[in-house]
Amino acid sequence: MGEEMKPFVDWSWCADNPGKFVLADCRWYLDGSSGRDAYDRGHLPDAVFVDLDQWLSGPASPGAGRNPLPEPEVFAEGMRQAGIDASDTVVAYDDAGGVIAARLVWMLRSTGHKAAILNGGLAAYPGEPTTNTPAPRTGDFPVHAWPAHVLADISEASGGTYPVIDARNRDRYDGLQDPVDPRPGHIPGAVNVPCRENIDSSGQLLPEQQVRGNFERAGVTSAGNTVSYCGSGVTACHNLLVMEQLGMGSGRLFVGGWSQYARANDRPVATTT
């Protein structure tokens, strides 16, 4: 277990460590579908549900984006209500290859807690989902301020000083369309490493050499000083955790992402069209 826990674990790790971790179901959908309803229809045994909108995000605004980080007190309360203690190891999953669960894992790891994404998510479990929910309990989880060194603001993400990675799908990066934000395109100078291209159709991480190649083709060989963004600071966490998994180091999250940048009308937008 220890401090050396990597950001991704396979189900075999879970099977080998019964009772030594908390499973957290983080399903959430950009189209507004209910992750809680999905959890209620069937989840992994003993998993608790963590609501991204309620506990992993603060109030949306044009100046902060769709999913800014919550106040540390809110996050701590969410962990307590999920029955998570400060000393617990958390394994988080979704049904989207980990790109949503990555937000919780990044938040926990950034504040000194042991956490990992379940590689393959819900589909990695060899048994049948259950509708039984764990008995409620209150965890002992302290309030931690968000460390400044893991975050980047809009000026750092667009100043041209740091390498910047856009985790969104290529059509949104290219500026062909944007279903949720007012200006299509990307931050000038940012390179595109779509996080969903690091996983296969079953939600498993692709082989290390292949994933590393995705970053290297975009000119990224180290996470050091790199700023990661997406639409609103959720799937960008997946790229940060993948780079850490590959031994590339730790980057920083521009949590406001495109949802903040696209509304800052004084800042230029780039497209590849």
C-alpha cells in the first residue's frame, strides 16, 4: 500500500487487498443524466457514491468555469458523508474509462491522501453489480487547503511560459464545434492530447508505450511545469494522472479550463480549421 500507490490500479489489486480500501462510484454525465440514478441501478459491492456536482465542484460562474474546485470544507464534508477517513485508501471508478473518477483521485492525491482510479472502471469487475448500499457512516476527514503548486490560473495557462495540454476531444480542440461553451477552439499554444485516446473501448488504459507515444507526438516528454486543462477541470485530471502513472512527473491543473477561458472575451482563441 504505502505512499508509492500509483494513480491507476487493476481489479486484481482490489481482489488482493480486501477490506483495505474504499470504493467510490463517481459516475457523472455532461448531458445532465444522473450519476446517482446510475449508482442506484447497480454499482460495485460496498461502493459509496460521490456526487461530483455536490462535493467535487464549487458554484459555476463565468469567471471560475463550470466546475471550479469546491471550498476545502465542502470537499471534506463530502468525504465524511461518504464514510471516508483521512487514513483510507480510495479506489474510484466510473463508466467512462476513469476520466470522471480522475477528479476525485486527483483531489485526494493532491491533498496527501492515497487514491487511485480503477483501471477499466465498472466493467473491470468480474461479478455482477449490486443495488445494495453500504450502511451510512461518518468518516473522519480533515479540511485541507488546495495546494497552490498543483494549480495554474488563466494567466499561467495562456501566458506562453508553460507547456499547456488540452485533454478534450479533437473536434472541440480544433474548433469544429463546442456543445457547451460560447467560443469553439483552444488556448493559443496548447497541444491536444485527448484523454479518451489513452484508453481502449473497454475503458482500460492502453499499453504504456502507446500512451506515452500520444504525449510524445504532441511534444510532451515531461509533466514538469506542464498545465493541463479540459472543459472544466474534470477530464484534465486524467491526463495529469496518466503522466504520473508513466513516471513523467506531476503537472498542474487549470481547473477553470475552456469553460472559463472561452468566456474571457479579451483573450484570443486558436483553431485548426
